[in-house]
Amino acid sequence: MASLYLHFPFCKQACHYCNFHFSTGLKNKTALISALKKELVLRKSEVKTPLQSIYFGGGSPSLLSLSELEEIIGLIYIHYRVLDGAECTLELNPDDGHPEYLKGVYNLGINRLSIGVQSFLDRDLKLMNRAHGATDSLRILDEVSKIFDNYSVDLIYGMPGSSLVEWQKTLDRVLAFQPPHISAYALTVEPKTVLHRWVQTDQIQLLDDEQVQQQYDHLVQRLESEGYHNYEFSNFGKQGFYAVNNSNYWKGLPYIGIGPSAHSYDGASQRSWNVANNAKYIQALEKNRLPLEKETLTPKDRYNEYIMIGLRTEWGVSKGFIETQFGPIYARYLEEQAEKQIAANYLYWDGDILRIPVKARFLSDGIAAELFMLHLA
Ligand code: SF4
């Protein structure tokens, strides 16, 4: 099975924490859509298995009109094999979806929305420079839940100045809708963002790690008590509503990324990424050239990535898989490196699978780093 990701690199305005590839000037929109369509056709032979998921991400793909979405989806169906019932997701900003648009999107075969709510506090939304307010989110959740069975809500915790009580109230408001899926990310300070400048110049005070962890631990506890599975560090799904697109990525299945800055992986050792520049992307495709760079992953790269991702998911890290994929040296290394972490109750064996206990989940990345292979090629 494979997945297709399509990156639409335009936004209404720049959120202060965001370092994704996007532009706020829409003047190249038409040329960029033509380039996306050309890339879709030029790369069709790269995908050897049917698509189990299609994902419109960005940027803000909910700035695509219904007719633009229809053309792109039509092209995907002409040139790619798409499984019956494949998941087809559109990222939606709460200020973009009026009811006619939502119905139109649904009628085009988009069967899942990922809604960028982020917070229910206008104070936070202003600080983040989001284009929507809390009332937009309440309206969109009400409308989406009438049309779509499957949708996800994106939230951000650890906001500067936020309290645990405010975070609890945000979760109350989301859970009133019982969305089938919730993604919640800690606010991170990325280089070259307004937030980064504010932190560097002491204009803003971040929460300390302990306060952020409290919000995360509360999130896990609360959502699990409401019947959600924390199947990946930041992702929570009701049974049958895990995100297919992201799950395939975490399981190491192949995906193709179309659009500027999009990444692709062949499911074995080849990874590639498109240029993160709209003008260069358009110019290359006008000349029928693919604007991408490639790398070949070494077994060590793949082992480290498997550890990093596996420990963040409910599927864990399988010693048997490591032995067959990478050989006995890697399996032995894993066992030896895990010993100290097991003694400190940061890891445990569940048969052949190595997992992180719930109470240490917040520390997943640091625990995984202790198991990385640093020296073998
Ligand atoms: S809408 Fe999304 S992609 Fe665009 S600037 Fe905001 S966070 Fe970044």
C-alpha cells in the first residue's frame, strides 16, 4: 500500500510559530497548481502499489476552490490506482469552511478533514497570529460533525502563559463534539519564526518543561478516559479512526510527496524531497524537470528512524523485525542499550516488542536517542 501527500504552499497569513513551507502571496497560485498537476503525472510510475490514502496538506489547502480540488482529484484517479474506500484528507482552517464548501468537498470524495483549531482561547490565537477566532472553530466543528463521520481536530498545548485549568477547559470544549480523532502538539520554537525572535529577546516567557509535561500527561489521561487510543505520541483516535496516511508513514510504507518541500520515500532505502521554493518549483516543472534531491538511507539511518518512530507509537519496536531487517548485531545492540532504560522503568519488553510505559511517554524522544546506533555504517 502507498500514500500520496500533496503540499499546497499558500496561507492567508503567517502564524508566528510556523516554519512549514508556505507563502502568503497568492499571485503564483494558478501556476503552482499547474505545476502540481504536472508533477502528479510525471511521477506516476514511482508508485508501484495502490493508494490507501491521499492527503492535502500545507500551507492551507482549504484555500483551493472546489473546481481546483476537483481537477487535482480527477487527475489522481486517472493516473494512480486508488483503493476503494481510500482515506482522502483535507487540512481545513476554521475560517475557510462555509457550509457549501464543506458539502462540495465531501461530494468530491474527500472523506476526512483535519481541522486546525489549535486553541479555544482568543488570547492564544492572537499570539499565534492565526486567521481564525474561537467562534469560527465552534461553528466549523458544528458544521463538520453534521457532514463528516471522520475528522480530526488539531490542538496546541504548552502555550505561553497558559494554565492547566485553561488546557482542561479547551479539552472540555473539543470533547463536547467527540471528534473521532485528535492531534495535539506541544508548542515548539522553530528558528526563523516570530516566536523565536520573541523568545530570544525576552518578549515572551515559555512554560517550563514540567508545566508542559503536566498538560501532556493530562491530555493522555483525559483522552484515554474518553475512549481514545494514544496510538502515536501526539495522536489520539477512536477505534477505527486512526489516521491511515500518518500510520502508513509511521509503519515505514512508501509515500509520494507532490508539491514544493514535499518528501517521498520508496519504503526501502530511497528518500527524496522537492525544492522548498515556489518559483523554483514552478520553473523546473515548466521545463518538465523534477525539482527534487535524493538520498540513500544506510541501515544505521533506517534502524535509528525505526527506533525513533516505533517508540512513539503503540506498535513499539520489534526485536524480530530488527533482526530480519538489519541483522543480529543490531538486535543485540538494542537489547544491551535497552537494559539501563528498563532498569529505570523507562522501557519494558512486551514479548518481542519494546515499549515505553505511559508515565514515561512524554520523554519518548530522549529515551529513543539512548538506543540509537551511532557508529555502524
Ligand atoms: S496556517 Fe498552518 S501552514 Fe499556514 S502559517 Fe499557519 S500553521 Fe503555518
